[in-house]
Amino acid sequence: MRLANIIRLLDCEILNNVTEDPEIESVGAADLMSDVLAFGGPGMILVTGLNSPQCVRTASVVGAAAVLIIRKRNVPETTIHLAQELEMPLIHARMSMYRACGILYREGLGDSLEEGKNFD
């Protein structure tokens, strides 16, 4: 699914000026960046309630395609600036993580865990 479709589905605000419309292959939802480091990967959209620059940096480290910040009213300029610098699409939706992930799941996006990984 293209990022533009996700923006439309979730009625997202686009926070930075990235011109690409990446293909999103999976969804990873976490507020613990250690979980993102353990289970994140290329082609993933990171759905998080964190609005600090660390969520953008962590998404970049694992090769995520975009970051969706949920729940928060405001996203700091430092986070937006880092996303722009790293050319990481950064979007915002004012809804719960549960609802955002449910909508994306209903539209056919799976989780970011690869076959064979477990939660041990």
C-alpha cells in the first residue's frame, strides 16, 4: 500500500516535505524503541505515540519507510526537522494506536514480524 493511501485512510497531517510516496509493506506499532530495533525492518511504517526525535532516528536505523505519530496534539519542531534531514516521511493522526492499526490491518497490511520470529 502506498503512503498516500494511508494518509487518506487515517486522515493524516503531513509534517514534513518528503516528495516520495513509498510502498508500505507492513506495520510496526510500539512506544518502546527497543521493540522497534528488535522487530522493525525495511518497508515498515512505524506507528508510535512518541513524538521525540528518537522515534524518527530509530525508524531510520531499521530502514522503516515512514513514521506515523498518533495520539499527540503537537509534534516538536526538532522531530520534524530530523525527519526532513533524514528524508523520512513523518505523518500525524489524532486517533488511538488501536484504531490506526485496526484500520491498516483491515486494509490488508500485516505486522512487521517476519515468519519464524517469535515473542520470546
